[in-house]
Amino acid sequence: MDTFEQMIERGHERVCIHQDRQTGLRAIVAIHSTVLGNALGGTRRWHYATEADGLYDVLRLSEAMTYKAAAADLPMGGGKSVILLPRAGHPATEAEARAMGRFIDTFNGAYIAAEDVGTDTRFLDWMAAESKHVSGSVAASTGGDPSAHTARGTINAMRAALSHLGLSQEFHRLTIAIQGVGHVGFHLARMLVEQGATLIVADIAPERLRRAVNDLGATPVSPEEILSVKCDILAPCALGGVIDANTAHRLRCRIIAGAANNILDDPDEDAVVLKNLGILYAPAHIANAGGLIHLSGIYLGMSAQERNLKIANIETTMSQVLQDAESMPSTYAAAIALAERRIKAGSRAPKERVHAG
């Protein structure tokens, strides 16, 4: 399937491919929708096996951002960007980040970049030196690392799932398996330990795994084991596409609620499989919206109280979706239906675009 066919299938507005000869930067920005407002989404640095894999990833991620913003009732659209690394572990440089910032600036605010896998606040500071359309840096803009807010929203989603099943929301009675204890995963693990949860963790990076074990008392398992360990809640917090129809039959959890984007490989089909297996899936684009709410709220001029209330409302939104799903094919179908209703309602009235100052 060529690029235009993929864009048409997913409903994208713009996909831009860019190279910077001086730094060797190769990057893609995908804007899925600006119906509700300017598109905000992270910049991911990753080594993809092929350019086609990078395109597929940015298209999936940007589409998910549209539904995430709509489900969170934010007047924002959905976009994402990826930097295609020449090899795994390729070091980040200020020159590369500044080149990416200049690329971001060509969109004049229609796309606003933020943190994602492979980038951090320092990288965003470098990007923000070249463009005011960067959210989540420290020195050059506001917001900082949104990971803790994403983790907090994920816990709210877990509460909704537990309540839906008629279970206690007291985490000290629960065993939770976390796949990936990087930025968001570690914050999530820390918050859950503070509430008494028992943790099982895995990560491909030994230093991150050691930190979770030494600082939080978590039980380590290998990346190959984590999806099939016996637990109450499985929380994927690494890359997406980790659960498919085959993987689903090996799960030994009652609930899937994680902070990763696009947890399901084929959400339309895999969510149905999970429902038939009696596993409650808390749709990722609702569960992990806390970071987007935090950064979008700052961009839109919301107070800290307003942002915190929206993150708290993730529990309410998730509860509604899980209830709606009782009469629908899956929880994912219910979550998309909710987002599409809000997009349709928001598209009826013209809106002024907000430009970061």
C-alpha cells in the first residue's frame, strides 16, 4: 500500500517527509486531523528496519492522537513525528534537534511537537530554540516532562476498570505487571507502590530494570515473560503493538490498562478477541491521555486546577466507554465511537486556531 492509500485509509490531512543534508536528519511529520484544533503529538527518535515501518508508525500514532484529544474533550487535533535513526542507539545531538525544530516550524503551529520515545526535555529545549511550536521543554517553553501526568491518568483508568468489574480499587490487594519502566512506566510503578501494589516488571534496558527493583522492590522478569505472568492488571508501557490475537491467549490477567500508545496490534480485531476471552481492555488512547491533557492545557491557557480535573475525568470517561462496550463489539469500538461523536460535534462550528506565543 503506497503513502496516499495509507493516508486515505486512515483519513490523514498531511504527511511531510524531510531531510537535512548538513546533519543527516531524516524525519516524517504526519498530521491526521485539525478538525478540532492544532495537532499536538510527540517526536519519536527510533531506528526502523525500513522507511515503510517508520511511515506506518507515524501514521498509526498520529491517528491515535486525534482520538486521544477528542476523547479527552480537548480542542486539539492529532499529529506525530518520527526521526528515522541510521542505527539503534544513534546519539542525539543539538544540531539534529535544531534541524528538527526548523522542520517543525514550517508548519506554523498546525503541528506542535512534544516528547516521545527517544527524546527528552533537553532534546525539546534544543528543538524549541528553533521553533515556538514545541511543548514540554524546560528552558525554552513550558510544561516539562509530562510522564508523571500520563502515569496519573493511567491509574485513573485502572480504577475505572476495577470498578467496572466490581472489584476493590485498593491497590494494596493487587499484583500489577508493568512492561517497560522508562519515563512513564517508572512513574506509574512508583505511584502504584506508594498505594501498596505488588509489582512485576520487565524492561529491555538493564539499568531501568535495576532501578525499579532496587528503588521500588519490584520483582523482575524477562521481556519475554512479562505478558504471560499471572497478575490482576497488565500495564504495557513500552512500544505499541505488543498484544495480538496470538498473544492474547497467553495472557493471565483480568485487566489490560497501560500507558503505551497502540497497545493492540490490530485494535479492531484484537479488542474483540480480548472481550471474548473475558479480559477487560482499557483503551490506550483514553488511559494514557494525562500527558496530552497537561501539555495541551498549558498551550490552551488552562489553569493547573483545570488540567488536574481533566486528568481526573479520565476515570469518568473510561467508565462510560466500558459501560458502552457492553452492547458493542469491544471496548476499543466504544472508545472510537465516543471520540468520533465529539469530533463530529466539534466540526459543526468554525473555530479559531490557537497559536503559541
